[in-house]
Amino acid sequence: MHRLSKEHPTNSTTPPPSLPPVPPQSYHQQPPLPPSLTQYATGINPSYYVAPQPVNANWSTGICACCSDIPNCCITYWCPCITFGQLAEIVDRGNTSCVVHGVIYASIRFFTGLACIYSAMYRRKMRSQFGLRESPCNDYLLHIFCESRALCQEYRELKYRGFDFCIGWQGNEGRQNHGVQIMPPMVPQGMHR
């Protein structure tokens, strides 16, 4: 009788043995920390923490609705660094001013012509903050081929959400808190020594 070796498989009707399938959850699964350690490691009590869920919401306006805000459309077409600077300051939550963002954008555009990649990173960041859909296509493709329209759409979206670009991040933050300031408790006037 002829013996088959494992090194030279032959064409047979039975498939070669394989490993059992591994469920996808167990690829990188690590044992969870005990609740007492989790709270101190993350600073969040796990019994009260609920992970945010992606919303996947639609944009308030379409990519081709530039005519709904003609002044912004003209500014973005002739000098996109202004619009981008205003957008980036809001998306960055005031960590960097609009002037700095605008200068970086203009410098990248002047020296390399690839400012669209820089602005696409902020579109992606904005989408994750507000749970917006990646539409009509990938953020980078949209900024590469339709830079002005993408910036206008982002500008209209933030404006729709109540942001005023004239007052910057600090002004918008105060306005969204409705002017509520935390004050110390009042001491009754009748208690004197």
C-alpha cells in the first residue's frame, strides 16, 4: 500500500484538517480589571460610566448648498485660510486661535499645496465630536477634490449648531453655558458675633 506523507498533500475529496474557528471577540481580549482598580486607573467609576455611542447623524446642509451663505462662500473661495481658521478654533475648543490655524493652513497651502489634508483632519475631528456621517464620501477625498465646498459645509454646520464665528471659542463657550456662573453660597446676614 502507498503511504501519503504530510509534506506532500494530494488532491482528495476530504479537506485538510484545520484549527477550530476563533470567535472575533477573543482575538485581543484581556481580562477586565477589578472594579476597585478600574476606578482608580481611569478616574471613572465603572458603575456610572456609559460609553458614548456613535450617532451617525446627517449634516444639516448638503455639500452643494454653498449658495445658502453667499458671503462665506466668497470668503472661502478667495481665502480659505480664514474659514478654516475659524472652523479649527471651534473644533479645537479654543486650544489654538483661529489666526494660528489660518497661518498654518496658508503656509502648508503655499509651500506644498496639500492644505486639504490638514483641513480633512479637522473635518474628521468635527464629525466625531458631533456624531456626523462621513458623506458623501471619505473626508480626505472630499477635501482633495472639493476643498471649498467641504469648508463651506463645515462652516454652515457649526453655524446651524449655534456657534458664532465672530466671538471665537471663548465667547461661544460662555454663551452656551447661558452665562451661568458658579457662585459661592450666600451667608445669611443675621449671623454676626
